[in-house]
Amino acid sequence: MAAIRAHPELQERLLVTVRSHTLARGRQIRPVGGRCLAATPRPAPMLARLQPHEGSTRPKVASSRRIQVAASGTGSVPSRSGGKPFPDGRNRQVVILEDENALGIALASAVAKRAKEAIAEKGAFSISIGSGTTVKALAKHLKGVADLDWSKVHVFFGNERVSGSTAGKCAAGAVELLVGELGVPLTNVHPVPLIGGDGPQTSQEAALAYDEVLRSQPTNILGHSTSGLPKLDLLLLGTGPDGHTASLYPDSEQVRAQGAACILAIDEGEKQGVTASIDYMCSARSAILSAARSEHAPMVELAFMNAKAASNTACPAGMVAADNTLWLLTKASASGLPVGYQQESTITTVGSSDYYKGFVQSPVGDPSVAASDRGDGTKQALTMATQATAALGLLFLGFMASNGLL
């Protein structure tokens, strides 16, 4: 609970959440795979390793994951161009950036664009986040965004610990970075109820309570998919080298569960938490997944080059496909993709014109950031300018010497 105690205002927000929503006490709970609602397990994992794609046929998968993503681009972020789709038939957008810092800039640019569009369309923007580097990157690069009304941004959570010393860490991170630095109103942060006191007494009750939080939102904040699940404007997901995303781990009961629940319970001894379900993830309007490090490369290859990635529970990240799905990679994490696919993707290199189109701020808009830390071409531009000046100086000295002026 230490993360929550550091933010007294968040403690009160959690109390409001608990008071405002009915808990699961007295209700019949079927904890199948940690779920709080009736659930049907997914089939056992079909493929645990990469399969050749030549000659493969497109698998039949749930309609929410068969949507073909338009390849026309995502605002200022370059996207995968036309060409042959990935082996599973889903044409997910891919952007390959130079490095992790460049990925953070592209992520912030994509989030800002979606937020502005949603607010202009319906007066609110809903985003689901987790913890870790993705949230830090948002806070770092979204500070300079103009004309984005943070009072209309609503923050939800795709996973959370609900007991122990780390309970509420995702909500605490959101308060520190998004509320404290960007100005999102605290009332627009919708935390997961934690175990204890007048709140839930089990992770199953916490999951059911948060499921109700999501379903009770006004439709301009969270719409509804054709399956009846709440529909986020944007689902922001990090990924692990093992293929997990949120708290959906490979071949777990949670990733194999199917049904009507948005939020699933995790009850593994000392590890008590909740996570978004695959079906809820796939009901979102947009999803952005990121993988930046070289150790992600085998997972990225499996997520894209497996002909049955949409149902491969050995790689939960590869199963995610919202109405529009964007993967942000680096050259290091994309190194396992076949060369042909890398060529068809837009590899946005440092200093290129496409790269600068992805900026939220101008390359020199934040003098507090050292050029060596930017990853945005500033350092390279300064180096080139220095070299060009030196070369001109040598030419001038040569001219002077050849004419006896020295």
C-alpha cells in the first residue's frame, strides 16, 4: 500500500470508487481462470514456437480480431505501407524507430492525435494505461502539446496490484505523472478498488467492482462494442520479452478465458491483482503496443510471423487486435522480422524528414534536454554543422595560403 499512502488524494479517490459501485459480496462468483463472471476457457495453446508461413491459410478467429486495419497511416506517425499482410491475415500497423527515445516521442505523438480526435468528436477521451516506461514517456513528451484539453482526458487501468506493498502502484504512477505533470483532473482518474476496509475482500471482488466502474461510465467516455463490452478510445500496452501484456501471461488461465468480463482476477498466493481480458482489449477503438529492446525481438517475430497469432496463447501480446492496432518497435526489437517485412515497413531513421514529422515538440523546443539524450537528430545535426564549419575553415585557410596571404 506504500504507493497509495504517498498520495492521500488518491486514497480519497479510491474511497469514492468503492462507495459509488456495488461490490461482489453476496453474489455468486465463478472464479474460472480468475474471472468474476461466467467464463469459457480458450482452447489450449496451439503454437508455442514460430511456424513457417508459406502456404498457410488465414485462420478463422473471433470477429473482433479479424478487422483489417487500414494501412493509410496514423497522423504524423509513419505507418506500414501497403503490401502483403502478415501471415495471420491481420494487417496491423508497424512503425520501426531508431531507438527507445524515438519510440517514446512517436508514442506521445500518436496518443496526442487520438486524444484530440476523440475530444473533438465526443467531448472526452478515454485511455487505459499500466505502469512502467510507457507512462513515463507520455509524461516526458506530452508536456509541450498545444490545444489538448486535459480536463477531458479520462484514465483507466489495464492491470493493477490490489494487495501488498505494491497495491495501487499503477494508479499512484498516473497521479504523479499524468495528474501532477500534465494536469489531468484527479476526478478523471478511475483507479481499481483495493482489497481491505470497506472495499473488496478478494481479487475476484476487486475485478468485479472495476468491471462495474467501466460499465457505468457515460457513453461519451466509454462507448460499447458490438459484443456489449465497454469500448476504450485507446488501450496503451507495454509488452514483455516473454510475450505478456498487461498481466496476461503466456498460457495462463486468464489469457485462455473467454466471456463477458472486462476485468479478470489474479489470485496467485501473494500476488493479488486484476488484468484486462483479451476480449476487452480487442473491443477498443485503438490499441498501441510497444517493444523497444533487443530481448523483445523473438517475441515480436512470434507475434507477427505466426500464422495463428490471433489465437496463440503462448504470446498474449500477439493476440491483441483492436479496431486499429499500432505497434511501435525499434530497429533492435524488429531485428527478428524477415528483411522483406522490414523493407515494407517505414523505418524512420534519426534525422529523416519522416522522423521529424513524429515530433510533439520541435527538436529544439526543450532546452532542458541534453542533445545526447534526445535521440531526435539534434546531436547529429550539431555534429554535422561542426564538421561542415571545420571543413569550410580548412578550405579558407588553404585559399589564403595558396594566395600568399598567410
